Amino acid sequence: MKGIKGKNNATKRTAAKSIKTKLVIVLFIGSTLLLTLTGIVLSTTLNSRLTENEKKILSETSQSVSKDAELFFERYITIAKQMAQDKNIQNFLLDAEPGDYIPSVNGYEVLRNTLIETQKSNSDVMLSAYIAEADPSYYVDDLSGVSDASFDLKTREYYKTITDDITCITEPYVDAATGSMVITITAPVHAEGKIVGLTGIDITIDKLSQVVGEYKLGENGYFTLLTEGDVITSHKDDDNILKLFKDIGVSENILKSAEDINDEVMKYSYNDNEYMGNTVLVGDTGWKVVSAIPRDEFMSNTRELTKLITIIYIMTIVLLSAAMFIIVGIVTKPIKKITGITNKLAEGELDVDIDIKSSDEIGELAHSIGSLTGRLKSYITYIDESVNVLNEMAEGKLNVEFQNDYEGEFAKLKSALLSMSNTLKDTIGKIKESSESINMNAEHVSSSAQILAQGTTEQASAIQELSAEINEIYQTIANNAEHAESAGNKAKEAASEVERGNDQMNQMLAAMDEISNTSREINKIIKVIDDIAFQTNILALNAAVEAARAGSAGKGFAVVADEVRNLAGKSAEAAKQTTALIENSINAINNGTALASEAGKSLSGIVSKTNETNELIAEIAEASSHQAVSVNQIKSGIEQISSVVQQNAATAETSAASSEELSGQSQILNNLVNKFEI
């Protein structure tokens, strides 16, 4: 039992530890899931916001580059347009007629001076300034003056300035004299409501490329400047200058963006490296700026923030786990105390100190355990007193008293024990009275049977004497008449004895009937005892069930229930034995009654035969001739009477023996009943 208790205590301690572990695990998993979900949402949101922010910064930087390029172009476009608005240039183009010698046209010198001054004012970028006419084709510049006869304006790229009335920026080309990358900007000259020619300037775009190239995106980002025809004029790799954008190994999506002028920031590849960038127009020039920043660098801020969030998340999990462990330990500490108290209660130690003071459910549990301890102490008092009462009842003391006031289910036990005591006292009292009556009647039956046996023996002796006399009469017929009177007297005496024997037999039958009725009453009493034993056994079973429910606290009561069950079994066994003995007695009495009835009938026959004998003796006196036949008939009747009388003697002896045995059994029953104090 100690080993089992130790295992139970170990199991309870393990259960207590597992509660703490489960709480920590549940809180840890819940907090982790919540923080993970929060981290995912936060990271996703921040990644999205940071990505959008980085894209916005990239777009704004691209716009800044585009704006600076646009300002560069606007400055020189403005110069070309201002030249087109110059009245001297307009008048010169109006005055020049086909076939005229250009240097001789009015205003030529003024025109040359204007072109020279314009070039000098922007000599750092502008290589030359000039005007041109399509019909006839010629131009006048600030350097060499008039073009030669091979010049054909219509073959030039910027001829569309006249045909389309637009400001034209040509594709770049390398200047043969300077080796610089040059573009031409032309503007239409209007006079008298028509286009009379164009003004143009040749500028180097090295400075523009330098401006674009100086812009940086992060550490390794850069910008590419494309012409309207997607020729590269500025790139981080010098080998790509003047190449078509599509020929340097960029992905299709950025090519399409440059073609459709889509300023959306996208991921694209260049020489198998991933970049983020977009395409932005440079004003109305048709030129474009393409941004490029390595994707890893573009996402670096996002990755750093994600890494920071992850570190904060891990630290939060660690700190939260430690806090949960400490808090759960504080919360479960009273539970451990309560577990120790309940372990002591389970071991039977009821003097425990419950010092847990709390206003929550744990405090209520501690208060309930204190109440339970008090109740268990009162239950032990009830059980001890009930055990003492049952022990007294087992010793035969049925007058029981209870000193304590019982509550709850134990009040039912007290009531049941008192009811059982009263029932047993009443039943045992009745059994005692019945056993005394049975004993007295059995003694009377035994005495009557002995008297009957003695009388039957005397009858047998008298019949033997009568038989001898009849034989003598048969042998001495001659003396029949002489002894007839004497025979008549003997016959009267025999009749008198037979009648007395018949009366005694009737008395014996009446006594046997009374014994039989008394035995049936005893059988009913035994049935009552058997029912009491059965009800006691049921009560013991219920008590055992209640003891099992009470656990270790009900072990003493379980022992009491077992003792009550054993006592009920013994009572039932004694009742069965008594029933068997009484049934044997009843069977013997029934057999004796049947035999006595037959003896009575035989005695009645004897009386009749004796009367016939008297008549025969009288007739013997009157008719001696018939004496021999009559004597022979008398001899046969006497033999029959002798047989019946011998049977009656044996039956009477048997009845006497049965009556003595019944008397002995009733005395045993009386001794058993006398053990009970009622």
C-alpha cells in the first residue's frame, strides 16, 4: 500500500509539474503565434511601404536627372529659338534670292557677327551657330561662312524642322575636329507668315553626359541617357556609348518601358545582374533617362529592417517566455501547496495547516479543502462509533445507542443500524418464544409417544395370551362350553384395552398435528431470519460501495461492511440448517401421523373383532356344533391383530425417537437465540 501511495504521490507531483509546463507551452505557443502573425503583418507592411518608398525615391531621383537634362536642353533650344526670332536673321533669309551670291546679300556681315557672338557666349558647349535655307540649299555659320555647292539641306536629319515646323534635336555624332559627341538643335524661322529657313547650333553633350553620370543611386546605382532613337549617350560602361539600348544586353521589360515611356519602377536584368529602375522622359525632347540600381542594394534597407524586426521579435519571445515562466510559477505555487495538502489528506493525515490566502479560485479551493478536512474528521468519528455498534451487534448485544448526531449520508447509516437493531430484537424475541413453545411441545410429544409404545407392548402381550387361549380352545373344544364364560370376560377386557388404546392413538394423532403446525410456524420464522440476513447483506454491500467512494477515508467502514456481510452469511447459513432440521422433523411427524392413523384404523378393527368374539362366544354356548369353525376364524383374526399391534409398537418407538430429536434441535435453537440480548 505504501508503494501504491508513493506512486500516486509521484503521479500527482508529475501532474502538477505538467500543468505548469502546459501553461508555459500554451502561452508560449499562443504568444509566438500572435507575435509571428504580427511580425509577418508588420514585415509585409513595412516591406511594402519601404519598397514603395524606395521606388518613390528612385522615381524622384530619375525625375531630378530628367529635369536637369531638360534644363540643359531648354537652354540651348531657347538659344536656337532666340536666333530664329532675330530680325536680322529673318530679314537676311527674306532678302536672299535664288542665284544670289550670299556674302553680297544685304545684312550678311551683321548675320555673321550675330552667329559669332552667339557661339562665343556659349563656347564651352556650343561648337558653332548657323542658319540654313532649303531652296537653294545653303547655310551660313560663324566659322567658315557660306557652305559650298555640295551642301543639300534636304538630306540632313534636321530638315524636318522646315517641313514639320518643329524644333529638332538630332541624334548624337562624333565631331571630327574635336572628337566630342555632338548634337544639332534647330528651330524654324518664320517671316511674313511662312517658314523661310532655320537656325541651328552644334553643341557637345559631354557636359550633359557628365551631369547625368554624376547622379548616383545609393552606392552602385547609375543613370543611362538615351536619345529619342534609344542611342546611349551616357552610361556607366563607356563601351556602351553610342550603342543602341537594345544591344547592350538588357531584359525585354525595360526595353518595352523605354519604348512605351512607362515610368513604373520595375525589376530588370543587365548582363545577368538584377536591377531595379524605370524610364523617364526628358521634357519634350524625346530623350529618356533610364535608372538602374542593383536589386540587392535596392532591398538593403528592407532587409536591414526585416533583420532588425527579427532580432526584436526573438528578443521579445525570449523575454516574454522568461516572464511567462516566472508568472506561471507564481500562479502555480499555491496549486503545488494544495497538492501537498491533498497528498497528506490522501495518506490519512487530517491535521494539516492550510495557509493559502487568496481571493481568487485557488483561495476558494483552499477554503473548500479546509471544509472537506473538517468534514472528514467528523466522518471518522461517525465511522468509529458505527464500527463499535456493529461489533456489539456481532457479539449479540442488540440494544445499541449512538452518542453523536449524524449528518449527510451517515444519518442514513445511523437510521439503518437502528432499524436493523430493532428488527433483529423483534425477530430474535419471536424466535425465542417459538423455540420455547417447540421445546415444550416436543417434550409432550415424546412423553405421549413413550406411553403409546408401552401400551402397544401391553396390547401385543395380551393378544399373545389371547392367541394361546384360542389355541387351547381350538385344541380343547370339549372344554369350550366350560370356559366360554371365562373367554367372554377376557374378550370384554380385551375390548376395553383396545378402546383405551384407540383413545390414546387419537390423542397421539392430535399431538402430532399440533407439532406439525408448530413446525410450520417455525419455518415461517426461519424465512423471516433468512430475509433479515438477505437485507443485512444488501445493506453491507451498500456500505461497501459508500466506503469505496470515500476512498482511503472509508477503509474502516469497508471492514465493518465485510463483518456485517459475514454475520448475515452466518445467520442465513444457521437459518438454512434449522430449516433442514425442522423439515426432517416435519417429515418424521408426517410419517408418524400416517402410521398412527393406520394403527387407529387397526384398533377400530380390533374393537369390532372383539365384539364379534363376544358374540361368537355366546353362540359357542348356544351352538357347539359351529365352535370349531368359529375358533378357526378367531385364530386367523388374532394373528392379524398381532401383526398390526407389532407394527403399532414399532411406529410408536419411531415417533418417540423423532420427538426426542425434535426436542434436542429445539433446545439447540433456544440456546442460539439466548445468546442475543434483546
